[in-house]
Amino acid sequence: METAAGPQTDERHHHRKVKVCREVECDEKYNQLSEEARTAFLEFSYCPFCSNELVIQCSACRESLADKGYNYCPWCGCQYD
Ligand SMILES: [Zn+2]
Ligand SMILES: [Zn+2]
């Protein structure tokens, strides 16, 4: 019996760039936000919770990205949507 490829298989190949605050407390608040609110963070420069400068990260490897225009992660090679 073989398990059909679920959505998880797809997620392995499609990651996204996320813009986050390095503060752990802010990260917890961020994770409770809606998908829409998280996407809005990509346009922000500063954290709305603590005013620190936000950093762009790869959702797959969590490494910082220098540019939000990247199509691929320079660290782990995953493709962004
Ligand atoms: Zn913050
Ligand atoms: Zn990566």
C-alpha cells in the first residue's frame, strides 16, 4: 500500500521568504498572526512589536537573505514561490 503524495511533499520544494524579528517573543507573536498579516511583514522595515529592524529569512533553513527579490535560497537552494 503506497501513500499518495500529500501536500507535505509539495512544501518541501516550495518555500518562501519570510521577514521576521530576531526577538523570540516577537517570533511567537508573529506565528500567531494570520497568513495575510505575515505576508504584510515583507513590506515592513521594522518590527511592529518591538521596533527592531526586521530580517528576511528563508523559511526552509532560516538563514538570513540579503535581498527579498531572490528566487532561490543562496544557502539551501530551495525555490521560492
Ligand atoms: Zn520585534
Ligand atoms: Zn534556505
